Amino acid sequence: MGEAQFELHLIDYLIVVVYFVGIIAHGVYVSKKRGGESDDYFLAGRNLGWFVIGFSLFASNMSGSSFVGLMGGAYENGIAIYNYEWTAAIVLILFAIFILPSYLRAKIATTPEFLELRFDVRSRKAYSIFTILAVMLIDVAGALYAGGLVIANTFSFLNIWTAAAILALIAGIYTVLGGLAAVVVTDTVQSILLILGGLLIFWLGLQEIGGWSEIWNVEESKQHLILPRENDFTPWHGLWGVTLLSFYLWTMNQFVAQRTLAAKDLKNGRLGAVFAGFLKLPNIFIMIIPGLIALQLYPDLETPDLAFPKLAFELMPIGIRGIIMAALIAAIMSSVDSAATALSSLVVKDFVQPMNPEMSERRLVIIGQIATGGFLAFAAVYAPFIGSFGTLFGYFQSSLSYIVPTMVATYMVGLAVTWANGTGAFWTIIFGLAVGIPTFILKEVTGVWDSIGLPDIHYTVMGTILFFVGIALNLGISAATRQPKKEGVDELVWSSAEARELLTKVGTPVYTSPLLWGLVLLIATTGMVIWLW
């Protein structure tokens, strides 16, 4: 990667070091301040406000696949990658208004726990195992790969293996010590750094290419959000598949949803989710248009994932480079710390505590800390192999498109149909794993799918097909194995009466109404889609 070698000066190194020391010190401080209860460690005492929830949701989601992944994706495919952002805003509205109430009424600590309350323990265990594997191999490893890629190109004496290991070690220290309470505060700081750093790159890049009108001097297919059916990145008929991925990430993935489960009350949880949706919309300026700028300035990069670091180190003056490097490390570590916390909570809350209900709170926390360290170590070893998948963003989206649609179908059926039962849910999850993983390997990894003449189906469309198959399978098996309705199901399934009450009650004071802000977000998102169409 010789032509992509980046240079820092002494002041830049000092800024990065001060930042690292600061977040580790904060983890130590929180570890001394927090109580000994497991909820204090895994859910920050269920006392988070909307402001912190929103920033932490944004930072957790936008880290591993943000600066590096989104900018690299825009470099290669244009602004169509923004489809993954505006659909997330829509899903966050639906989550805040329709789904979060069921979660908080159930007082769950993990999203798989909802499946046990709604269906049965088999569904919870199966989905929890899937989530642990997905978060470790996709979220944690992806974030470490992104960080390792940039750091290895900045510090010539490090390779990507060593760089990933260092990131895992530092994130592990403050996460293991402080738990979710440490993570959400550092995420808030890191979100602000991330936004300011991205805007600075956008502004300087704009000056470098000669102004706003020059941004669009790229090929026609990279200038539009909605692409034709034959496009091989995000065809218009694959947008439902894109929305399914957003639904999984924001409503079912413990890695992200854990923040809303820790809300002090429903109103704060809802406002935090909607606030995160507002934070997603400016990503067109912070992370996507800079990819087009990089394409014009550096059209021959070895890999698209180097678009962000190339811009940062070529355009930034000495001193500012250190701030941007800190912002990058902050962004990446937000994904690492969030995912590690989610993994430890899944292990403890879904497996250890149910098997040993008398275990002390202190021992539960210790087991969670050990699990955090173990997962980070494994992900650091696996991370460098992600480079064989092309772009980081492609790795994230294609892998999830084959596996999560049937999981989404299970949650949607569980939230909407009272007579759906645990047998239908469990076998739908098993079907998703048994079919989705081999299909992903045959089609996206080995190319066997194409070599034997099977139809060329885009992965977003494949996700849509699997989703509807999952719904049909779940309902079909549930209908064939009718069971008495489980106690408490009515509190977890949405009713028309609850929907009417919610949609006709704005609440007071009006300016703190989640419904009102959700409507504003919907209008803003629609405007962005029309503008970029």
C-alpha cells in the first residue's frame, strides 16, 4: 500500500495519545462509580436520557461502516449508498412509535429475551447464538478491520494484524471496566468528533475541487439515489431488502438496540431513537459526498476503503490531522465497544443467568468482562481476513442480506400476530441459518452459484425473497401446530386500539412529543429522497 502511506507529525501523535488516555481514564472512573448490579453494568442502570441515547445509537451504528465503509462505498458506487441511511431514519420512526413500547413493557435486557417472552426459550437461544456470531464476525471484526487498515497505513512499523490487536486492547480496557455506562458517554463524545471531522473534510474537499457544482463531475450512474433494475449495487427493486437490513440493525440487533433498552422511560427511549434518525440524514455531506470528492481527486486508489484516510491526510494541515485521526479511532472504537458490551450481555443474560439464577451479581459482571475480552481477542485475529471481500461496506451488507431476513420475519410476525407460536418462530430461525449461510457462501464467497448456472439475483432482492418465505413458514407452521395463546402475549403484540391512541395523542408539552418529531423526521427524509432521486 505504498501510495497510500500517510504521515503524522509530533502534535498529531500527541492529540491521539491524549485522546486514548482520556477514554481509558473515563472507563476507570465509571468502573469505580457504578454499582455492583448487573443492570448497572449491562444497561447503565436503565437510566439513560434521550440525548445520550441518540448520540450513542448514531456512534455505534456509524463507526465500523461509516468513515471507511460509507466513503469507500460512495467512491465505488456513488450516492446510491445513501439508501442505507434514509431507510434507517424511517425504520427508527417505526421502532420508536410501534416497537419500543413492547420492549420496555417486557423489561427485557436483550432483544433475544423478547423472543422467549413472546414465543419460547428455543427461539431465544437460537437467535442469541446467531446474534453473538453475527456481532463478533461482522460488527466487531469489521470495525477492527477498518481501523487496522488506516492505522497500518499511517504507522509504517505496524501491519493490519497488530493495528487491529491494539484497537481491540484499548477498547477492551475501558469497556471491560465501565460497561455500558462508560460506552454511551464515550460514544457521545465520539459522535461529536465524528460529525465535526466529516464536515471539515467535506468543506476542505469542496474547496479543493472548485465548489459544489464540481461534485457531480462523475459518471451518471453515481449521481442518483434510485438506480435502474439492472444496476448491480442497489437496484430500485432491492430497496425493500435494504429496509430489512435497517430493521434488523435498529430493532433487533442487541449491539444497537441495547441503548434504548437502557432508557429511563419510554418517552426518553422514543425521543432518543428519533434523534438518532435526524443524525443519520446529514451523512450525505459527512460521509458520502466526500467519497465523490475523493473519486475526483484520487481516481486510482488501490482500494476504495482508503478514500477517507487519503482525503484526511492529503487535505488536512498538521495538527488537524491528529484530530481527524482521533475522530476515526473514535468512530471505529464506538462500534467495537458497543458490540463487545452487547456480546457480553447476551452471554450473561441469555445463557449464564438463566442456567444459574442464584449466581451473585458480581460474578455475573466478572463473567461478562471475561466474555468481552475473549470476543475482542477472537475478532482481532479474524479482522484482517475481511480484506478478501473487496470493500468493507460490501462485506457488511451482502453477508447480512442472506441471514437476517427470516429473523426480521420472526419479529414482525411476533409483534403483529397473536396466534403465532414458538414452534413456528424456532423453525423459521433455523431455516434462515440453514439456508442463508450456505447460499451466501455459494453465491457471494465462492461463486459456485454462478458457475452452475443459477439465476443472478441481487443480494437485496434475495433478502426480500427470504423475508417473505420466512413469514409464510412462520405462519404456516404456527397454523399447523396450534397452541393455546401464551400468557402475557397481548401486552407484547400491537393492537389497533393502542395504535389509535398513540396516533391521536400528541402529548404535552408538544415540543417533546415523539410522535411530532417522528412526523418532522419523516418529512425531512422524504425531502432528502426527492432531492437526490
